[in-house]
Amino acid sequence: MSPDPRVIAHRGFGGAFPENTVGAAVAAATHPRCDGVEIDLHATADGDPVVFHDTRLGQRNDGSPGLTDAEGVVWETPTETVTSAEVLDSGWTVPTFDDMLAALPDGTSLTVELKNPGTPNVRPGAHLTPTELEAAREHWVPFVERVADSIAETDTDLDVRLASFCEAAVAVASEYDHETAPICVAANAETTLEFAVEHACDAVHADSDAIVGEFRGSPPAFDLVGAGHNAGLEIAGWTAETWHDAQRFAEAGVDAITADYPSLLLAASTETA
């Protein structure tokens, strides 16, 4: 068991702060229990990377009410409209990636999940054939170039990692040398580990089913933590919403835990001490 896994603030501790906003990310980055911040990126209709999780501005991906006072699919909406949308009546609006990079304090460890480059056909979680991978790369290359250029040009000293559920995004990200390190986000644990190794990733981020099994006491069919460590990869668990989630991840030996609340890991470490 890892005695003290790192804490990654999921969407800037989105359970405690207005998720994926500059305010949330800065509050998380300066929190004493935070070791890193995670955010999500979509392309707008203008091709600009913006920090947002859901496909639609006015609706969550599960169909529940959305986070902003605007409507529309993010990649079909102009940047000006997207970045004017207020998040959860907080006074904070959807930021551009450039604005987020400029606001974070020096030394922040930042995980950037590449959600969508501007197309409905991204096939998250799929292990692609060579032909499919080449076709999918065409959608991702311009977007990843914009993201990588923003990272290279920022004046803030950040440790940035690019992550995605989409194999093509990870493949493209692995080709950029802007001191970024690609990460796979697991949908199927064994398949994800294969292309994490293939694309020279540094880590795999996986959900609780992949790491600890669907039920407590029922281990997963594939030992992702052990196999990942044997392959030289870090393994992070997502997303801890309760102290029990955090405790289970810590007991499984993960290197990091992505959490919605800054207090969860304090409770988990007390329980497992």
C-alpha cells in the first residue's frame, strides 16, 4: 500500500469549488493538501482550447442540468460565447486554456485531459487499428498543436501532463516535446495499459472498478496497479468522492488519487494508519 498517495484536484476540487474555473484551479493549487490540479479541454467552434468538461454548456453529459447559463455544444459555439458563460452563478466564467495557464502559480503540476478536438467521432476508450488511428489523428493534430503551443509559450513554470481517453489524442500528444508527459485514462484496464506502453506514457489514470474491483473484497480481473508498476508507469485512481473511495485507492497501492474534495485524503490516511 502506498502510505501517502499524491492528491490531484479533480477539475480543481470540483466538489468544493466551481469546477474547471480559474478560481477553482488556483484555490486547489494553493491548498496545502494538493499535489496537482486536473482540468478538461474542449475546442470551441473557433478551434480555441477552453477549460470545460461537458459536451454542452447547458447540460451535463449524464443529462442533468448544466453548469453554465449558456446553451450549445462547446465545439459548435464561438469562443466569445463560451468564455462569457458563467459557471454555477459563481462569478467565474469558462476560461481559455491560455488564461488558465497564466493564472496558475509557478510550480503547479497540471494534468490536462483532452476531451474533444471538435468532432463527435472521438471514440473514447477504443483501441484503434492502425488505419483507424491514422484517420483519428487528423482530428486531433491541430487541437493538440494549439494546446502544446500554449504550454510552450506560457511564462508560468508548470509541470504539465496531457491525458485522454482517446488513443489518437495520446498518440499525438506523445510526439510533442514541450516538457509534457502523456497519460492514458483507462476505460478498459488491460487494453489501456497496452497502448500506454505503446505510446510511451508516464502514467495511467483509472477508475475504481479497474483498480479495486466492482465490490470491496472482489479484486479486479486484471491487476492494473501491479502490471502498471512493472511497466514503469504511475497509476492514479479517479475519482474519489468519499473518504471510503480514497481509502480503497490508497489500500490498492496507487501513486495518486484524483479527488473532488481536499479533505478526503486526510480522512483516508487516518483510517489506514
